[in-house]
Amino acid sequence: QENRTETTAVPQHGNQPISPEEKTPSRKPQEINSPQAVCSPSLKHLVALKRIQRLEDQLTESQVRQGMSKYLPRAARPGLEERGLKPDEELKQTRAELQEFTEVNRQQKEKLQKNLLALEELKATQIKMESKMIEARDLHRQLDHLRFLSKFMAEKEEQLEKQLADLRDQHQQELHEERQRRKEVEEQLEALRKELEIAKRKTIGAEDFKCAKENWIQTEI
């Protein structure tokens, strides 16, 4: 089998011929998955990644090297030789790429986790803002109601002040009229007193004259 592998034409980069075995479509699955089909660097890289992921959990370091030497026969070595790499170096490079991919994935997960936390904080902040907005709207409605009450009370106070001013004016007018009436009554009383005094004087004078006349008559007799 090894001699057959060495003599089988392997597709290289360029316009090299392909062996009849590779052209035959009725190959068995074992031949399709054989290392001879893994000649392209990209396919070989994917196969190596899958095998490393499967073998890392089961094999030790030496077993990994043996597995890589087993799955990378001479038919696949030209691709390594073109890049100047050996199977061990290819394994190291693959591991390095895998570690780099894992690190990038970890960083992306951390970034995603940070974004999720930031999103949760943003949602919490939004909920708080909505609560504050609801509270602000309630306070605004209360303020409008208080403004309405204040305006109503101001109008009512203005009406009461106007009524009070009217009552004051009416009271002042009534006081003035009362004073006028008192003055008139006092003047009338004063006039009546004077008339009464005059009448008294006249009455006293008539009586005195009568008494004097009677005295004179008696004297003459």
C-alpha cells in the first residue's frame, strides 16, 4: 500500500496530471477519505483541525504525533514541504492557529458578554427612565391641577375683595347717612328746645303780669 501511495500521482499546484484512480468515481469511502485526497492545503488544514479536536480529548502528546504521522503520509507531505513544514511543525502551527481562534472566540464571547451586560443596564436604565417619566407626568398633572386651583382661588379672592370693598363703601355711605340723620335730629331737637324755652319765657311773663295786675287792683281797693 505504501508503494502504491508513492507511485500514485498526487495533484499539486499547477497543471500536473491526475492519476486514473483519482478520476474514478466508484472509489470506496476509505479511498475518498484517504490522505491521498487531502492534498489541498485548505482541505488538509480542515482535516487536521477536526482530527486534532477529536484526538486532543483521547490521546497524549506522543499519540498525537503518531496520529499526525499516520494521517499525513508521503502523498500529503509535498504540501508541507512546499511551505517548509514538517508534520510536528504543522501540528504546532495548527495548534497555534487553533489557540488563536480560541482566543479570538474567547474575546468575542467576552465582548458579547459585555455587550449583553451593557444592554441589560440600558434596559434597566430605560425602565427607570420610563418610571421617572410616568412620575413626572403624574407630577405635571398634579401641578396643572394646583395651578387651576390657584387660579380659581385667586379669582375667588378677587371677587371677595371686590365684595368687601363694596361692603366697605356701603358701610361708609350708611355711616355718612346716619351722621346726617343724627345731625338733622340734633338740629331739630335744638330748635324744639329753643321754641320750648321761648314758650316757657312767654308763659312766665304772662303769669307775672297777671300777678302784678291783681296786686295793683287790690292796692287800689
